[in-house]
Amino acid sequence: MDTNEELNHGLLLHAPPPPSAANTKSRFWVESKKLWYIVGPSIFSRVAAFSMNVVTQAFAGHLGDVELAAITISTGVIVGFNFGLLLGMASALETLCGQAFGAIRYNMIGIYMQRSWIVLLVCCIVTLPFYIYATPILKLLGQSDEVAELSGLTAIWLIPQHFSFAFLFPVQRFLQSQTKTPILAWVSLVILGIHILLTWLFMNVLGFGIVGTVVALDISWWLNFVCLFLYTALGGCPLTWNGFSMQAFSGLWEFVKLSAASGVMLCLENWYYRVLILMTAFLKNATIAVDAVSICMNINSWEMMIPLAFFAGIGVRVSNELGAGNGNGAKYATFVAILHSTIIGLVFCVLIVAFHDKFALIFSSSSVVLDAVDNMAWLLAFTILLNSVQPVISGVAVGSGWQSWVAYINLGSYYLVGLPLGVVLGLVLHLGVGGIWGGMIFGGIALQTIILGIKTIRCDWEKEVSKAVLKYSTLK
């Protein structure tokens, strides 16, 4: 959109909703259009981005079971630990940029993005040893020597991707907060096509093996950032991008505190999935267990791009409405987002049950792995259903700036309840992979969803408007 359209879009956030009961359908339709304008392209871009990992694992999986386990651990555990932290820290921009956009303070949005680049780049440097020393760390955690050494090799080659996160995540949230999500979708489509071509070229034509698959991943992630930044810098955001500024180095401490709270909030949840993979090392037939869990987690994560798009969409809608001083609008947007996401979750839950013995063929042709995945299908279906609600409520928390509070909920739900329950069910009672996954569902996701749901239902939205204005003024 051009400058005048962008300004008008921001002013529309201040417009009152359609009048009351007679216009309930109209209000629902208007809010749904606003939400899906963000969610639709976000679903596409997130599915495309995640599909790059799926493509990488699918190519590696057909090299052998050890290669599949290695690529799963390197991309799912080593990268996953840092990915969760950096993605969470970047989500501070969803609060700040979203509220600034709602308040029509466009000049601060580009500054916030540059501050995020600085903070995330420092974080990348601090967490770099996880990649360098991946092999001894994995051996210490119980992985076999063969899997640990191959995982460590691929982790070294994934370091360029690690640093791309520091720049890509902030620019994505910068554009998302302004509802410029169509560009995210188009770029993701192009990059996915390039990634498939590069992966096939490096592995099947040039014979680079598993290293070729991760090098293709490095190139694809950096290309994603380059395309989005060129769009931003070459006139795509005339109101919010005014070039690099030294102002980005001011107010960093306050920004770091909100980023850290956001990072802890998201990574505690994200890390739990990585812990599940590591716990499978203590089971019999650990390689098969890792493969089965990784396939179920890939399907879950693939589908979860949809509720995560709602996470992003409702985060933008709530932060925009709070920044515009419209608490009632934020409340209604929350209701609409939860309704849409839950319906979609029900559909995918039914699909998993219907194709319980088929979906694993995407990743493996091993009959043992296929049987193991089939036995976990009902747990996967229930997880998908719960995850259709939980990320949306978390998105409300991000849009409202509740990150610190939610971090404590995630710590208690996943690590004080879910993890011990998974250990008892999976390792003590010998229920295997299903027991470990069951601990995540009943002790982690379900408990977290209930607590966040109660918090959202009891929320005083007009009070949140006042808090948003105060928080924004202290962070400028």
C-alpha cells in the first residue's frame, strides 16, 4: 500500500465497531476480514518456511535411519533450542511495533526493528557454542556416538542459518505489525521453490550428501532475509523505514528486558519439544524412537504453522487495538481468532485419525518406523486439537505485553508438571514414546491452555489499554 493508504489503514483502527446486536454478523465479518488479511498470508509463509526443514529432513531421511536421526537432532534440537529463544526475543516487536502502529507513531517502528537486530545478533554470538560443541553435548545427553558425531557435523554447517535468524525474525515482525503480510507470503513461495531445487541439486546431482542438504538450508534462509529487507529499504515501507539510525542504540536496556521476557516465554515452550527428542535416547531402539517422535513432531509443527499464524494475527490485532485505545476491539478480536483456529484444528484432528497409518510415508519407508508412528497417531491428533487454541491465547498475551507472566506459566506447566509426568509415564512405567508424549499433552499443553484461558476470560481490557499506553511511553 502507498503512503496515504497506509495512513488511512492506521486511522481505521480508531474507528468504532459497528453498532451492537443488529450488526453482529457485520461486525464478525469485518473482524474476520481484518484477521485473515494477516493470518492468510502468514499461514502460507510459515508453512512454506517450515516446509524447507521438512524438505531437508525428507531428503536426508531417504539416505538412512542414522541420517534422519542426525538431521532431526541438529535441526530440531541444536537449531531448535536457539530458534525458540531468538524467535521469542523477536516477538517483543509484536508488542512494540503493533502498539506503535495502532498509536500512529510510525517513526518508532523502524527503530525498534534495528534495536532487535542488535540484541538478537549479540544473542547469536552468545549461543554459538551450542553449535560448535554439539557432538560432546549430545554424547553427554545419551545419544549414540554415530548419531552424535553426524549431528555435530551438520550443526557446524548450520551456523550461517543461525545468524540469519537475528536479521530475518525482526524484519518479518516489522512487516507483520503493519499488516504487510502478502509480501511475506510471496517471498516464502519463491524461497521454497529455490530451496527444493538447491537441495535436489546439492544432494542428488552434486552428491554432497547430508552436508549438501543443510548448506541449501543456509542459503535459503539468508535469501529470505535479503528479499524482505530489499522490499523494506527500496520503498515498501515509506512511513516506517527511514534508514539506519544511531537512535537504535538508545534505550537498549529496556528493550533487552522485554525481549528477554518474550524469549523466555516462547523458548520454554519450544524447548520442551526438543527435550522430548533427547529423552527418547533412554528408550530401547533409540534410533527408531527418535525417528518416530521426529515424524510426529514434524507433522504437528507443520500443521501448527496455522495456529502460529493466528498467534501472529491476534498479536497484531490486539496490539493495534490497544495502541489505538480500543479495549473492546481487542476483546472481540480474541474471540474471533479462537473460534476460527479451533474449527481448523478440529478438521486436522480428524484428518490425522483418518490417515493414521499413511502420513509417515512422507518421511520414511521403514516398516518399523511406520508402525511406531501409527501407534502415536491418536496422541498426535489430540495434540493438534489443543494446539489450535493455546497459540492463539499466547498471541493475545504477546499483543498485550504479558510475556513475563506467561513465562512463569510455561515454566510450571511444561517443566514442573509435564516433564516429570513424561518421565514417569515413558521411562518409569515403560510406556515408551507414547508415555513421554502423553506427559507433554496432559501436563504441559492442557494445563497451560487452561491457565491462559482463565487469564484471558478474566482480563480487564480497558485496564490493558491504560497499561499499553504507559508501557509504550516508557520504551520510546
